[in-house]
Amino acid sequence: MLTLIAIIVLILLGLALLVAEVIFIPGTTLVGILGVAFAGLGVFLGFSAYGAEVGLWLLIGTSIAAIASVLLSIRNKSWQNFSLDKSINSRVNEDDVMVQVGARGVTVSNLRPSGNAEFNGVVYEVRSHGQHLEVGTPVRVSRVEDRTIFVEPLTIYQ
């Protein structure tokens, strides 16, 4: 009786891992290999414990169940419940109004080396020249390249 329970549990676990490979974590291969291994071990135990005829029926039944469960889960599109169907269409600093070189502002987030700074009441994504700047650091625009705003900290002498 314990062998029968072990066979059923191994086959069901193998089928569950195969479906998980297809639906939840496609492309990892490890889960699919484990699913085939568990189901195969269950069928092997069936051959060992109950003979060739029962083992063959287990092999056929497990193969049909594996193919059917994968096809049904793909066909029912249950995997769409787990996929991201929204996309971000916005871009960084897409406004036509850009700050000019020499404009002064203040950082509103840490720059490590990129973050946000405010110029004339408008917050832009900016980039420092490699240095870490804390929130509230006065900055000056040193250059603008391809909508990327590079800033440098203001010193007492600027």
C-alpha cells in the first residue's frame, strides 16, 4: 500500500512540476527535468513493484496526463493571469523644455551617480560626473547630451 501511495505522489508531483515549468517559470529547464525525473521514478517504481503490465499502463497514463495537462493549461490561457500585460510608454525627460547649461538647481534625491534634481520648479532626471551627491545639494548643469542632463555640485566660488 505504501508503494502505491509513493508511486501516485511521485507521478502527481512530476506532472505538477511539468505544468509549473510551462506556465510559471518557462525556460528554466531545471523544474521540467525534475518533473520528468519524479514522474519517471514513479513509473519505474510501478514497473518494479507491480510488473511489466501495470508499469506499461502507468507509463501510458502518465504520458497522456502530462501531454493533456500541459496542452490544457496552455489552451485555457491560465498563464495569462501571471503575466505582465502593461507596459511603460513614458521616457526620461521627454518634455521639450530642457534646462540650459549653467542652470542652477537642487537635488531632490541622492545622485549615485544618477537621480533627480529640480530646476525652476520642474524635476528632471540628472546624472552627476561619477560622484555621489546627497539630497539638497545645490547643483549646476554642466552639459546636456541626448536629453541626458549632467550636473556638478556648486561650490562656494561658483
